[in-house]
Amino acid sequence: MTTHRLTDRLGGLAFGGDYNPEQWDAATWKEDDELMHRAGVNLVTVGVFSWALLEPEEGRYAFDWLDAHLDRLHAAGVAVDLATPTASPPPWFTLAHPEAMPVTPEGVRLTHGSRDTYCLAAPAYREAARRIASALAERYADHPAVAMWHVHNEYATLCHCEHTAAAFRDWLRERHGSLDALNEAWGTAFWSQRYGSWEQVQPPRATQWHGNPGRSVDFSRFFSDLTLAAYREQRDAIRAHSDLPVTTNFMLPGYQTLDLWAFGREVDLVAIDHYPCAPGVDAAADTAFGADRARSFAGGRPWLLMEQGTNTVYAGDRTLPKEPGDILRHSLGHVARGSEGALFFQWRQSRAGAEFFHSALVPHAGADSRVFREAAATGAAVGRLAELAGSTVHARAAVLHDSDAWWAMNVNGLPSAELDYHGSLRRAHRALWDARVTTDFAHPEQDLSRYRLVVAPALFLLSDAGAANLRAYVEGGGTLLVQPFSGAVDERVQARLGGYPAAPLREALGIRVEEYRPLAADAELTLSDGSRARSWSESLRTEGAETVAAYTDGTLAGLPALTRHAFGAGHGWYLSTRLDDAAYAALVAALAAAAGLGPDVPGLPAAVESVTRRAGDGRRWHVLINHGSDPVTLPEPAHDLLTGGPLAELAPGGCAVLRAH
């Protein structure tokens, strides 16, 4: 299945968001119909948190209220993404099945009172989830309002109970085959941890000090597989009655212990929830980061922005408002990078409950507000972009992402507490974004030949297959930048012997790292090219590579810090320290330029973000977003889909979607 099923059903791109009519009365529903029409809403997600109403007691369903709302929405011309409500079990489930509540690593069993109170390994929960998914699909498979299915919501809840322990052991038997193999993989000879029976193996629970790294990473792998199996059960229950697309929504990078590459292969349509982590231009860069990840997990296919905050920017300990125009800019930032629409959480701001100050398309202030007026204008803009449906984005640079490497970097006992997996990915992506290079994310074992530049910012764990693949990429003509602490351990989380990184990658880089040397918190280094560095350094020697910049301070004075190696038809670069932001951005920009990479639309100032969507028949569209405070004259006038006419100048903060010649 493809997103064409959805966009054909909608007659264009999707606009709308989560709708919870059960929180409101008939007068509000009537107003919702009018306001949705005014805002151009054509798709709403219904039922995400409605389990207690849909199944008020075990095995007894109450669908009449949902029937009425689906009929009403269909009559108003609004399609429905119908959700299974399994992210929030009702109170009766907690009382009937207390053993299905999640248990923390400290052994505390949680109780009802929030959402996500379930254990994915508990048979009672899995059966209840399958049952309600099947009942919904059987009843609504042919309802004319339903355009797609939405399983669960933001899968995330970890559990360390006995159900999980039993499932973990089964998974380990399947993966390792024998206790001897498990003991070898986890290195249990250390600290007298050798297991003599499967019953001795437990999930990573709270203990006196550091746990076993191999067990920690295997548990993350297991939980991702467990979550995927739970998703498949609901998906297959739905597919027994309906052939409409089925998906679930991915969340912020570190929020879900999931291998999103694997999930991307199982959903009919990759869908994400994205909430910027900083205001201003940083929010625009973060939007690109989230959108490029989504497109990559989708294998380059179109995907869908399932949630965004209408007026929400999460910044540490507070929630900041978006600036005027951000609703449109952020929405088009996602559409530019392949989304088949822009949805929000949620339609109407709740007046009660845990998220009653979460922003919405219709805020507490009502329709007579800046937020709703901007939301309606954004809906009108998205409504003019129907011809983009099904088009794709082609990137020629990639940042490497591997969930195993992320999980491995979370284990105890690493040399520095400053190691930040997703922070490193964001930094690499941001440097390419600042260079106005459209970027994919890629797995280190996938075919990389279509990329001119690949950046590996955080490959602490690197499999043998990944190391061989990166070697082949460079030898075949690619440019690869590998950053500190890469290839240090294999897929078993065991240290590489004979020098870092993994041997095939060392050949491509022409270096051998002998020693990791983290820096004191306030230490700063100067390199021979004048750039500054902090946090980390490494003692390495060249084995064929040339030194581009050397350390000038202390023990490492005169030793290589940045190297370049001509290998086969390509070049392998190795950076052994953390450059300051300006020097790092300059390095990435120089590598991109040398690889022939640049903005999708040349001739524009650096403040203008440009991304091109391409259709199979050769048509192209340039999405432009001016993040600067000055107007920008376009290289040549072009037809702008947003205004419906020729455009010669892009206003400060303005957006355009131009048909390419």
C-alpha cells in the first residue's frame, strides 16, 4: 500500500489533527463542523484515547457514540484516521488485570492514573488490544468516513516485570541458541555473571552498580521486537476486515526504544509526531531533522506528519509559544521533505485533563484568536498543494543512524558522560542543513552508493557487516567522515582488539586509534589549523592517511586530529575530537562542496531553505522558506502554488512552493 491511497481519498494533502469529540457537547460539535470547514480540515484522528468509552466493561462494546461522530464527520466532508485506543487502558482493565501493569527497573509496579499503563508482554493486555482492534475493524471497515487506521499511540512503555522476563528469555534463546553462546556474547566471565540456566537471566533491573552492557543492548533489541510484534497483531487484526492503510506514530528520537528502520518496513505509511526542541531558526532546523528521519525510515517514500504542536515549542523546563508565521513555516518544512500533509495535536484545546495547556488548532480563546487564524491560513495553503501528492525528495548526502549504536552508547562504563548519541546526529544534520544540503539518514549496512557524502557522527557500535559496507562505500568513490569513538565495539558490545575502529573501516580511513582520551569538562584544545576543540581527544597514528590538522597541546601535540585518506576511488576522513560549532560546520560544508553538493535552488541567500519534491513524470516543485529578516529576490519569477500566481520576491519569513520549469 502507498500514501496514494490516502491522498487520492482526500483529493490532496492531509490537513487536520487529533479530534476528541467525546470531551465536548452537541453545541461544540456543531461549531466544530463549521470551523473545520473554515480551516480546510480534511482528515482527523479519532479514538486514540477512547477505550473506556468504547469498551466500558470487559467484552461489552459501546459504539453508538462513535457511529454518530463518524457519520457527522463524513457528512461534513472530513475523513477519519480511526485509531485503536490501546495506549490508554481503562480503569476496569487495571482492576481486572493488575499483573498487566508496568514495573519499573526498581521493581515498583505502576498503577492506573495516566496513559501508557500496560505491559506489552502481558497476555491479558495483548489479548485485550487484539480484541478491540478487531472489533473496531469489523464494525468500521466499510464506513465511508474511514480513510486509514492508526494503531496505538507513540509506543514507548518499558516494563521489567516477570511477563517481560519470560518473554526476554524466549527472545534470547531464539537469538543466541544456547546459554554458552549467550555467556560468550555477554562476556559473563567478568564479575562472576555466568548463567547456568535460563531462569537465572533477568531483564536489566536496578542493581548495585553497572549492569552488563551486552544484556542492556539485547534488552533494547528485544523490547523493540516485542513492540513490533504487538503492532503486527493489531495491524493483522485490522487487515482481516479492511485493506485501508495501517500505521502507528513515531515520536521524538530518544523517546521510544524502537528500531524505526524495522518499523518503517512494517507500516503502510510512516507517520511521526514532531515537536521542536528550541525556538526560531533552531526550530526550523529541528523540523528538517525530524522530517528527514521520517522520510528515511520510509525508504524515501512519502510519509505523514501525524502530530505537531500548533503553538508549542518544548525548551527544557518550559513550553514556549511559536512566533507568528511558524505554524505555516513548520508545516511546509515537513511537506517540503516528503510529508503528505500537516496534522496537529489536537483540533480543540482540552479544558480538563493532564494536557489541558497543550496547544491546539482551536485554542481556549476560541476561533477569534491569532492561533486559529494562522491555522486556518495554513490549512488553505496546504489545500493548494494537491499536485505534490505522491512526489518524493532525492538526497545526495546521508547521516548514519543505527539503533544498536544508540542503545550501546547508553550503557554504563563508557569513558565520558558527555557522549550524546542523538545530539551528535542532530549536530551533523544541522551542519548539512546550514550548508543547505538536503540530507537522508541511512543505516551503516544499507547500500550507500547513491550518496556523495556520508557522515558517521556516532558509530560507537559498528557491526562487521557495517564496517565492510563503509569500506566498500569509500573504495567505490564515496566521501566518508567518521567522528570520534566510532567502531569501538562490535554487535555483541565487545571491544574491538588491535586498535580502533573496526579493521575494514580502519583500512578505508588509513588510521589506527590506540587510546581514547576524554578531556576535563573545562579543557579546550587548539588544532594546527587554528580551530578549537573540547570534550574528547584520541591518540592515533596514520597508516596511509594524511594529517589535515594536528593537536598542538599537551601529550598529543603533533599527533593527528583530522585526517584524510585516498582509498580506492573515494576518500575517508577521520575526526578524532569534538570541534567547536563553527569549525565543525565549516568542515562539513567544505566536504559537501568538494563532493559537488549544494542547495536545491542555487543563487539564494543562506537564510533561504530550499527543498525540491519530484514526481515520477518529471515534474518538480521547489519549496522555499525565508528564515531571514530581509526580502529575497528570486533568480527568476516562477508560479507559486500558495498565491496562485507568479512570484519574484520572497518576503521576510515568507514561504513559496514554486513549479519548476
